[in-house]
Amino acid sequence: MRVVNDREDPIEVKSVDIFALISQMFLVSVGVATWVFSPMVMIYSHSRFSNPWSKIASLGGAVLALLFLEVPVSQVVIGFVVGLFVADSVERQVKPFQMLSQSLALALAVALGCVVWGSLTQNKGISEFWMSWVSSLMEKLQVGNPIGQAMNWTALKDLILFEGPFLYLSATLMSIWIALGSAAHFEWFKSSENIYCSGRLKSLQLPRWLNIAFVVSFVSTLVGRSNEQYVLGGIFRVLSGFMFIQGSVCLAVLLQQRNVRKGIRTLIYIVATVLGFYALVGMGIMSPWILRRNRISPQILKENLEEQI
């Protein structure tokens, strides 16, 4: 029982540098404006500040992007919600594959909500709104485009129109993985026990059924009927994103084995991500055989990498 004169322990309130918080808000606003780097800047906010300041920085950045950078509302909502969910999942150390699956489901739900809201506000059907949005996007892309005559705009429009949701999921997957890889590479996670630190992330292995599904989807795009090509191609693009993840993990392991310096590894990662997408996809498919050829089992790899941290 508590004695009447006993006092509760005072709650420790951690102070925060207001200038650092404001600068982080501006950084988040730029990440939301680019959309691709939204999860990255929010993960950085969570590694830099404790709760609730990390969430305040993310919310303030979203408001700045909306008011001062004039980013469309739908883009701000998607970037903020998905980025904050990813950062919070990383902070709670949700398993990587589970986090990726949940993030993709959330990203799809939020995007669908934005499409439904847009169709309601413009008194259009969902399909009609989607077609008008794609047409508006194509008009913006064609204005002032120096390579406009060399582009097949009709094919590009059909690609976005029919494969848009799949392209969106694939881009979201790439965005999340770039954020996780950057956070691990630049050591934003202070504890070596964090499942998203560099050593632990290099032991990541996606389920084998993804490799099988990728091969099946690739073959299906070659033999499928013309009216099925867009759906099959969209599924293939999403699975390519997962193979890219596995391939980048395999590349990181090989560079770690050869004791490549961090600066050189950074350059290799950038070049591989920007120019070597399909090479990393191929490496992801072959990763079980590549690691086996180097006589490294996942458990031994995990133990060795943890010892090097």
C-alpha cells in the first residue's frame, strides 16, 4: 500500500533544441515535396528526436509542404501518412517483411481514399476521375518537355492508366527500402540490437515463394494475352521491387566480405540504385546461389556481421 506522504516520481520531460526542430520540419517538407524521400526524412526525425517531438517535426514538415511549397493535398497526405507509419514501425522494430507488407497495404488504402475523395468533390465516377487525372498529368508532362517528340505519349498514358496502381506500389516499395538502407548505412540506429541496423539488415532474406512468384509473373508477361498484359506487367513490377531489395542485400554482403570502404560502398550503392536496377533484380533472384557459392549460411552471416559491429 502507498503511504500518504509518499510522492510520485517526477516525470522527466526532455528538452529539445527549437532550431533543430524547425530545421527538421523544413527537411521533412522537402521530403514530402519529393514524395520519394518522405519515409527517409521521417525515419531520420525519429532517430534524431524522442517522442512526441519526432511526430511534431513530421507534422510540421507536412504543413510547411502544403502551405509554402504548394504541394498537392493528396501528395502531402500520402507522404505524411505512409512516411510516419514506416518511421513508427521502424522505431517499434516491427519485422521488416511484415512492415513492408503493412506499409504497401496502407499506401494503397490511402491512395484509394484520395481517389474516392477526388471523385466525390468533382462529382465524377472513380474511373472517370482517374482517367481525367491521368490526362491532366500527361498534359503537365508534355509542357516544356525537351524530349517530347521522342516520347510515345500514347503508350505512356496507357501504361499509367492501366498499371498506375502497380507503379505506385512499386515506387512506394523502393522509397521505403531506400529509406531503410540509408538509415542502416549511415548508422542512424544507435543500438546494434536494432533489427534495422546495418549488420542485422544484411541478414535479411525474403521468403522463397517471392522468387517463384517473380519467375511465374515474368513468364506470364511473355505468354499472356494482350488484354492481360497490363495486369501481369503490374504484378511483375511490384515483384521486381522485392527482388531489388534482396539483390541490394546480396550486394551489401559481398561488399562487406571484401572489406570495401564505406565511402566506396556509398558510391556503389548510389550507382547501383540509379543505373543498375535490373542488375540488382537479377542478383536478387540468384542471391540464394550466390551466397551458397560463397559458403555463407544466413545464420553464420548474421553472427559474423553482429561480431563486426
